[in-house]
Amino acid sequence: MSLSARLRAAALSAVLAVSPALQAIAQPAPVAPAEVSAEALMARLDQRPPQSTTNLDVESLNDALAGKLRLTYAFATQESLTAPTRLTDLRVELLGDEPMTLFTADELLVWNADTPALVARLSGERLGETVRLFDRLELSGVKLDLTDYTNAVDDAVTAALPETPAGAAAPDITYDDTSVSMGRMIFNGLSLHPWTHAEVEGQETGLAAIRLLSAFARSFSLESSAITDMVMSQSMSDSGVTGTLVSSYPAQFMEGYHRGDIALTVQSGSAFQGSIPVPATDAPADGSLAPAMVTMAMAGKVDYGAWSGLKFSKLLEYGERGEMPPITERDLWSFGTYTLAGMSFDFGGEPVMEVGRLDISADKFAWFLPERIMVKHEDASFDFSGIMKWAADIDPALSATADGEPGLLEIVGILDRTGLGKLSGDGAFLLSWDSETGNALIESNSVSDGLYTDDMRFDMRLPAYADLIQTFGVDGRTPDNELLRDLVSEKFAFSGGHYSLTDIGLLDAIANLTIEIAKISGESDPMLSNFAESTPESVRMFASGMLMFGGGAVSQDIPQATGWISSLSSFITSGGTFTVKLAPESPLTAADFAPDPEAGMVEAPGSGELADLFGVSMTHTPPAPTAAGTP
């Protein structure tokens, strides 16, 4: 189907049916931790120990590394008996067949390092103890060269992708340089816990990897850390086209890591900017030739991001053993609460997405079952016009018009004139399940600026946590599907719900979109072209009339629909609020929808009976009258 045909079909559908343009998202919002500034966090983390009484013994450490890793430096000192160990011009090198420098640092400071404990661990000793390796470690002027690593990862990803068609040339990006620099790295209070991992001969590779990674994550605790002034610079090339990408992270902090749990992480002032090589959009469709390459400019930022209350230590215990946690492990994990503020993303200088603030909470689970998920966003927007302008800059051919087909820039004009080029607004969403009673709720509301507001709520009952446990067998890991199906059938009940939509410009926007598309439809669609000289009011009247005309057939099966269609028709014509309510006399269970010969019901309820069961009503509330002279 051609682009204009798709637009015409969408316009006719919009005239005959009204639906929100954005997914609703709901209240109440999650309770996010108080925002902490980068300056306050740095002050908190920059408190150095009052004294250091044990030195880092670099030569003993090098001996223990047994030729696999080596630390070299220009100068080592401890300026007083209570001062930290200080190394200058530090270089950490990976030895072996292909030696390489892992990183360099202008300076290393260490307070109260326990070198004997670290050497013992590296030698496979004291594995059953908890040892504190140092009170504080600082690195400044850190530099890493990740070019070889980045190319290796890219090669691995390329090898894992499906093969290209015969004769096609797959993109072959080469990373010419990937370098990272950091102003400071600070680590406070590193402790190693007992190492309990044991390899299992013949174990499946994926499971073995999960066990090893879980064991590593559980093997240490870190009181806090900070990385400041981090910059990653990349240059890449493909088919003679070169791109660059620079990412900056002025301040990153972490507090309270303990064996898989994280109390708080904060990132402040992150940004990236650059251009990367991508195949041109007019590449040969049959893949017979290498696609022409162009650069895609992009930029973005996040002013503030914080994550608190992450809990994975219990889950990692089972991961290390390679076991599925039984359903009886109620307090298994938590994703905590995430907050993001001041995010933006641009393509080719054109804004694509912005978010003023986003709060997400998924902090309550019973086993793997969520008890509460809450999301709230403020001042979020997606710019369709911006992304189309960027696409037109990448490939000017997309802006050309031929045979009545609109080009991208013409579509941008249509979207901008109808108010649909950039969608923005606020919203919130709540999903809750009371694991004690089984009562569940889905609730949401949203505002789309200049288009609509809406709200939605559904109440129901699901099986309680204690009921679910009974269907998982003695080991808690083997669900009985038949028992589980019977339990859901027995316990599920629908209590009621509603959805309401208030027009604040959506109906006129859809009508104006219809008119704009009608203007370019020409003779290809005589029906749609009739709207070219219409007004939004006349288009809405036509849609309302068509709805009433076609509603007769529906009313034959569902008599109650006559009133519903009338309410929807009035809403399309005059705006206001359209509300759908579901209010059954009592909670509906599976039995209410099954035939019951003893009650004289030999077949499932029909459409009209279902409408009565659910207590369906649809109403239209006209817009509030405005004062005289008020627009």
C-alpha cells in the first residue's frame, strides 16, 4: 500500500472512530528518594580516613599475580606514619602472550590496605573469611584504551547476527579509537566475603556462567564509590565514512553495595554528542551492492538519574547454586525506585524525545510476582515532525513528491498544522496486587497537551499468594498447570471499572488531519477528497452521522447499544467527556460466563446478556459552558 493510501485509510478511520493518541499512564506516583546534588554527594564521599597505618605492598602484590598482571609506577611513598600509600604514574598491565596496558593513572592513594589478605586470596587462601582490603582508594588522571575490546565486542555481535543474503555486504564498522579518561575514582570500604563458588564438571555453559557471575556479585561489599569527569571518546569508520561519539559523565556515585543489594546510585549531568556511519536509506533492495554510507548526527543528555533500593542478594544465592528459587521465597528481589530528570534526545539537531521527569517504582514482589508497579512522567514529549525532518536531511529523496505522493516535509507540514507533530503531556500508572487477599487494581490517567485527558480504573480479584503456593508442589518449583488453571478459574473475579476521555482538541485535530489529507488525495479517492473544503465541525458532524447510521446493526444484537451510540455521537459532535463504566451488581466470576443447565442456561451468555452482566453504561457529558466573551 502506498504512503498516501495509508494516510487516506488512517484519516477515514479517524473520522469514524475516536481513540486516544497516547497510552494512558497513571497515579499515584511512586515515592522517589529525595534528590541529592552532585556537590552534596561528593562532600559526603570525600571524607578521607583520619589516618592510615598499613601500607600497600606493591611488590608482594606483583609476586602474587604470578606474571598475569603487573603494577608499575614512577614513585612510591608514605609521607608520614599515618599517611596513605602514594604511587605516581601508575600503570596496570595485562601480561601473557598478548600483553596490553589495562589503564594508567597519574596518582594512586590507598588508606589502610591489607596486602597480606589480598595476596592470600590471590593464592587461593583464606577463602572462607571476610576480609577488608582497604578503607579508601583514590585514583586520579585515569586513562583507558578500549579500542581492541570494542572491536572484539563488535565482531562477536556481528558473528551472532543472522547471515546476510548471498551477495549482500554487511556493515563493517571499525573502531579506530575508543578511549576513556576519568578525573577521579574513589572507592571506600572494600570487603571480600567468603568465596563459595565451585565448578561443576560438564555443566551447561550458560548455567555455569550464571553461577560464576552470581558468585562474583555476592563476593564483595563496597561502602561507596564515585567517578568524576569521565569522558569516553570513540571514532569509527565504515566504507570510508568516519564518525565520532563523545560521551561525558561529570559525576557518578554509589552508596551501599552489599552482595547484590545497592542502596543508592546517582548520575548527574550525563551527555553525548556525535555522528555515526549508517547505511543510506536508498541502498539497493536486493543487497547486491554495498550500501552507500552516511553519517547520522545525534545528541542527548540526562541531567539527573538515581536508583535506590535495589535488592538482588537473595536471588543471587540461588543463582550461585544454579537453582530456581522456590515460590516460598517471598522476599526474593526488588527493583526499587528509579528517578530520571531532564532527559532529551536529538537526531541531526532535531528534537526527538524529551522527558522532564520520570519516576518508576517496582519495589514489592512476592517471589517473582509484582505486588506494586508505579510509573509517573511529567513534561514528556515525542516529536514526530523532528524525526521526519532529520530523515529528510539524511536522504533528500524522501522529500520529493511524485504521482500525488506527499514527501516527508509535506507530511511534516500537515502534522504541524493539525497539532499532531509533537505529542507531549503528563501521566501516571499503577498496577497493584494484594498478595494477602488477591485484590488487584489497574489505574491510570494522562494529559496530552492540547488534545485530551483520560483516566482508567479496573478492579478485580486474583488468587492470593498462599493459594498459589499450593499449586507448586512440595519443592515449590513444579507448578501443576491443571491445579493452577482451576485456581485462577475459582478465584478470579471482576469487580468493575471505567474509562473516560475528555476532549481538549483531539477531535478537531483528527478532523483537521482528515481535511489536510483530503487536499492531497485528488482523484485517487473521491470520497475523501470531498472533505478538502470542509471545516472541522462539518467533518465531525459527518462522522457522527455515519456512526448513527451504522449503529442500527449493532443495536439489533445489543439493544442497549442505541444509547451508547447516541452518547458517542454527541461526544464526536460537541466534545466534552465520554465515559464507559462497567458496574456489575456483584463481582463476576468464571461461573457467570459458563452454561448452567440447572439454572436453565444451556449456552453461554449472548452479547446483550454480557452487557447486562457487566453493567455497561456509556455517557456523554457536554463541555462546561464558557463565560460570555471567553474563547
